[in-house]
Amino acid sequence: MQREQLADFLRRRREAIRPAEVGIADGPRRRTAGLRREEVAMLAGMSVDYVVRLEQGRSSQPSTQLLGALARALRLTDDERSHLFHLAGHQPPPADGIARLARAGLVRLLDLVGDTPAMVLSDLGEILAQNRMSILLSGDHTGLTGDRRYVAYRYFTDPAVRDLHGPEEWQRHARQQVADLRAVAGRRAGDPVVTGLIERLRAASDDFRRLWAEHEVAVRRVDRKTFLHPRVGRITMDCETLVTPDLGQQLLVLTPSDAEARERLELLRVLGVEEFPAGVPR
């Protein structure tokens, strides 16, 4: 671990980011050229004290999870992210591995869409980054571990999912999840991450095993989904999925389907954050 170089890199990247780039108001009395340490801590979900110790070269070796959070908070490019991992004494996550981070350009788009819920996902349905409105709408999924980080796994193994969307909608989306996963399996033939997930799903769920045997293939790009939110009730959202050229990551943007949905989403924005059941799928 190269503590001094890591400290210098983090300071310089923090100072290079304008607050507006990450959705923070840049008031007239602001003296800091870039982000404040407490703002980085808030964006990365860690303590201010730890950010200070990192920048002063006094910290213990940060975990890969913390480095990933810092890379997202500081809007690092892929090259900068790899450099960050090397300075901290870790190997960067592989381009196609399960530890992938949201691409910097897609994370910037999360900020640009403002109060429209949006998230970045891997092709296997891991939610890699969310903006504030996405978290308000469906909860924070970026900290899930194990198989629960995969949307499809939660669809078929979490009974609460059926209650969230209702049986008719669950059936439709479950079929879509399987067809999308089938397309990924075709593109990534022989990938042990993909084949392992499929085998565990087949063992865990009769519904998945039945739908998988039908061999339907379809990449989801446009959809409509209903959220039964505990604070504002039923919100129906139109879902638009934009994919990267290599199909490795997706930007999912959710817009209200009608005037009632817009009003409820605006109410949710005003109400702010309240604890939401962990692991509820998109």
C-alpha cells in the first residue's frame, strides 16, 4: 500500500470535482475549490474521520468495498479507478467480474437526470449505483452481498417480491428476468459466474427451473413496473434501459407513467428518506 501516493491522489481528485457534478449546491460562501471531506464521506457512505485519515496517509489498508465506494463518490474513470486500487495494494476488479464498478460516465448520467429515478446495473442485474430518487423509490441495493445482489435471484427466492408487485405482475416480470438472463448466458457462454448463478437458481426455485426450460430469449429495454411504496402508495413507472456498446452495463431510467404517478413521485421527493425494506428488486 502506497499511503502517501494514495493520500495525494484522493486529495487531488476531491479538489477537482465541482459540487454541481455530484448534485451538491455550490453556495456563494463556499471556499473549498472542490468537494469537502464531509461531502466525500456522505457520497461514499463512510465516516468523515476515515476520509481524513486516508488523505493524511494514516489509515489502515482500505477494503475493496470502500475503494469502490470512493471511486463512485469521486467519479473516477476506469483508469483512475484501477490506479486507486493499485495504490491501496489491491488488484483492480476485472472488467467482467462480479466486483465490477459502475462506469464513470454512467454515474455522471445518474446526476444529470436529476429528480428522475435511475440506476446502473451489470448485465447480470447487480445494481452498481443509484441516484437519490432511485433509493427513495425502491431502497438502496448497492450494499447487497452474495446471490442477493442479483435481481433475478431475489425475484425467485424472496417471497416479499410477490407481495410488492402482485401475482400477475410478478409472473410477467419473472418471465422477463429469465429471458434476459438467457440472453446474457448466450453472450457469456462458459462464464462460471453466469453458469453458477443459473445452477443455484435452478436448485432454489421451481418457478425458475420451469421458465428456464422454455428457453425464451429477450433483452429488456422498455418496460412498465408498479411500486407499492410504504409511504406514498402505488406508483407506476415506465422503464427505459440504455446499454453500453459491449452490453456489459445498463442505465435504467424510470419515469412516471401518468399524472398521478408524477404527483406521488414528487411527494416522495419532498418527504425524503425513510427506511425501506432491504433487497426489494427493481
